Amino acid sequence: MDFTLSEEQEALRDTVRRFAQEELSGLARQVEEEDTPPGRDLLKRYAELGLLGVNLDPAYGGAGGSHLDAVLVLEEVAKLSPALAFPIFESCFGPILAIAHFAPEALRQRVIPAVCRGETIVAVAMSEADAGSALTDLKTRARLDADHYVVSGQKRWCSGAGHADAYVVYCRLNDDLGAKGIGALLIEKDSPGFSFGRRERHMGFRGIASADMYFDDVEVPAENLIVPAGGFRRLMEAFDLERCGNTTMSLAIGQSAFDYVLDYVQERQQFGKPLVDFQAVQLALAEMKMQVDAARLLLYRAVVNAVSGLPSVGDSSIAKCFANQMVREVTGKAMQLMGGYGYSTAFPIEQKMRDGWGWGIAGGAIDIQKVNIAAALVGRRFSQRG
């Protein structure tokens, strides 16, 4: 078992790292200060460099790389800014995977190349007011009427809402209860009857749009059906890879916080010597390093075991759960080691802590991942009802 990257993967990682440091630093600060998503010119730049659809089929405009290649690209940009990394996240690990794996060929040909060219952003709309962790309770409904569906309902907590061009919308396609009635449609932003609520403001995730979404008898062409009723399991299989994208975001934030504080404690002096000379600081650094490395190995296992397909729910949930916990602990230790400087907005650690906490909520909360892990261990799902 070889844990080293290939020469090509090291070159890819180093190239993206240089690009991020040389071209994105100023934009990252601007996005954080103004809380506005990056402009479409950034998407075009990503497309020029082949950073969109890294792990998608070249037949649809992707780079044809592995899931691990996509992880390497995403991590280097996310170390600098999750908001700047988000278009890469969406094009490699987001709902585009459901389209790539399950949608009819005509829909794949229409959507995926546009995403890889930086012309289209696709986001996912899953959660509702009473259907977050209990996703099979969703009420958004799509009724087939001749050659189109009529969609009614409301979605919440959609990252990219109002900013993305199209949405993979989980909805109830028939009267079957629970997961049996759920499928997904692609709904374009400019569809009549489709509107957005007020832009939400979060503790972190600045520069990543989020808002409620309203569907008032929205007519959607029948050819926009991605997965029919009864396909909920398949949708969640694609979502297992999205969990790996979430894991990568957590890893990037944790790694960058560790890198920053490692330099800091060697430069900052107290009582006439560098902070790193104090044993308590040494122990904290060792704990942080162990946690970051463990998260990286769990992530790499999930994506490498998936090869070009989709990871197992067990591997992806373990990786996400651990990385979500890791980033909270590592950024907390980093802030403590830096004292007042860590708490100051003049330094990056307070942002990393705010952003890090969000990934343990997004994409399935930490405790839900633990339930998924237990279910994978015993080979059956656990009902949370009754």
C-alpha cells in the first residue's frame, strides 16, 4: 500500500498551490470582507486551468482525473478561501455527480460541458424547514402534466441559492411514502414561478450565497428528470462523494490553520524564548498534526477506494465525521496558541474557526454521520421514528 502521491499528482498540487497564492490572495480577502460570491471571471479562469470537473469524463468536457486528483485541487484553493473553492467543489463533488451518473444522456450533454467551461453553476436543493436530517420527510412535490412537471414547495439551506444557474432539486414525484416517492429534477434559475428569499448571513461561509427557494407551480420539462421516484438511494450514493468534498474543505481549513500557527509559535516570543520551546505548545502541535494527518488518510481511503465510481457510505461518513470534528479542534487549538492575535480579524485563524464549524453542519451533521457509520457496520438502516 503506497501512501505517496505520483509525480503527476505532486505537480498538479504544486501548480494549483502556486496559482492560489499568486492570483487569489487579494480576491480571497475581498470576498471575506464584502461577503459576496466571486465573479464569473473566476469561473472562466478555473476553466482555462482545467480546475472544473477534474474528475469528470472528458467526453463531457471534464479532465478525466481521479477523485483524488480533484481532492488535491480543491484542498489547495480551499486553504485560502472556501468561497473561492466552492465552484470547484460544486463541479467535482457537488450535484453534478448525480447528473453525471444517473441523468439521461441528453441532459448530461447539455449540462456537464457547460459546467466544465465555467458557463454554468449547478447547486443542490435538498433540505426543507422540516426535512433536514429527516430528508425523506420532504414535501416539495413535482406532478407530471403531459410533457412537463409542475413543481410546488419550498427549500432551505441551499448553498448557492440565487447565485447558481440551475439546481438539482430533490422532490416527491408520486404519493408513495418516505424515500419511495422521492426523485430529482434539474430546475433552471430563470424558470417562471421560481424565486428566492432574502440572502442569509452566516457566522462563516462568507462569499457563499444561501437563501430559501420557492417553487410556485414551476413548469419543468420532462427531459429534466434526473432520477425518477424511488431513486432516493441512488441520489444519496452520489451524495457520498459530496461528503468527500465537504471532508476536503474541513481538511484544507485544518491544514492551513496548522501551517499558520506552526510558523507563528516559532516566531512569537514570550519570557525570552519562542513559544514552541514550551512543552505545552509542543504537545498541542503534536495533537493537531496527528488529527490533520488522520483526517487526510481517511479522506484518501474513501476516494481511492471509489476509483472512478462512488465511495461507500461507510468510508465517506467516517472521513467526513472525523474531519468535521478535527477542524473544530485544530482551529480552536490554533486560536488558543495565538491568544489575542488568533481572535483578531487581522489574522486568518478566527475566519478558519468560523468556516470550520460550518462544515460539520452542512452536508449532514456530525451525529448523523455517526448513525450512518453504525448502519454500515451492521448492514441495515436505523429508523429514528417512534
